[in-house]
Amino acid sequence: MKSNSWVNLLKKVHSDEDGAISLETVLIVGAIALPILIFLIKVGWPKVKEYFNQGTQDLEDNRNAATQ
């Protein structure tokens, strides 16, 4: 009798499709976002890093000029 209830439970869980739409949506969003993220890391990050490095260099230069 217990094995019959397990079989019924497994059939019920296997046929349940309530979360399928949400899962498919998450997978599609991930498939779109991943290439964009890779592109931003490869192309955009060096430019952002250079911008902030230049800003810190300008701050250091102005600090040295202000103390002299």
C-alpha cells in the first residue's frame, strides 16, 4: 500500500507544470543577460577602470600641487 502512494505522489509531482513558465522565463532572461554581461566585462570594464585610474591620478597630482 505504501508503494502505491509513492507512485501516485511521483506521478503527481512529475505532471505538475505550475513552475514551468517561471523557469523558462528565468532561462530566457539568463540567456539574454549573459552575453551582455560578458561584453560589458570584456569591453566596458577596461574603459571604466581607466577612467577611475585617471581620476585618482588627477587627485594625487592636485594634492601634491596644493601642498607645495
